[in-house]
Amino acid sequence: MLAVIIPCYNEQYNVGRVLDELTLLNSDTILVVVNDASTDLTSQKAKETNKAFVIDLPINLGVGGAVQTGILKALRLNATQAVKFDGDCQHSSEYIKDLLKPILQNEADIVIGSRFLSEEPDGFKSSFFRKIGIKLLQVFTKILTGKVITDPT
């Protein structure tokens, strides 16, 4: 069973659209929204959809803590695979099946998608300073691991 973990911080305007899109996946899919102490109506909007388990964190743990919380919930719900899916509409659910393929075929234990490998001319856009930060993270990751990670954020 697949669990889609959706960490959210102040995503009241996006969380409903994300859940609508993800609901179109297989009916065995569990959606877990982890509201990372948002100060807006993210939790309420997610709960209103009745499409996901919603976990409200009392303090902001950051995306790492939110994802860990979501994975723990997914394990308690007997999920066998998990996908992290941002709550800000940056990703498209159409790629989830491709991400899972190597795992389901026992070729990989983990698969990481990249927004920067798109063949679309209008692919991921970012600010100049964010691009510099991402490039620096790529360099540090390569130095530390010897691996090229195109989307280290």
C-alpha cells in the first residue's frame, strides 16, 4: 500500500488542490498531511476535504521532522511504500508511478525525483539566489558523497 506524505507549512491555498490531484491515484493510496505548525488555515482546509489523515504538529519541526512524522503514521497504517509530495503544488502526481517502478521491481530501496531533469522547456523556475544556493548544495553533496544529486533541496 502506498502512502503519500504531504508536509505543509502555510499552504491553505494549495493543500486542497494537492489532495484533489492525489485522490486520482490508486484507491489503495493513503494520503497523510502533516501540518507543520502552520499559522494559517492549512489544517482546516486539509480536514475539510475528508481525503487525508491530518496530523497537526504543535511546533514547527521543518520539512524533515514533518516527513518523519508522516512516515511513522504511514507505517502504523501498514503502508509498504511512501512518497513525499510537497504541499505547495510544485510536483505533479503523474510521476509517482515512474518513481515507484524501481522499488516495486526490487531494483532500488529509495528513489529521489528531481525537478531539474525535466525535458519541458518551461520546467522548474527559481530565483537567481535560490539557483546559486542549489548549485552550492550540489557541489557540497558531490564532495561529501561522490554522487551527483541534481535536486538536493
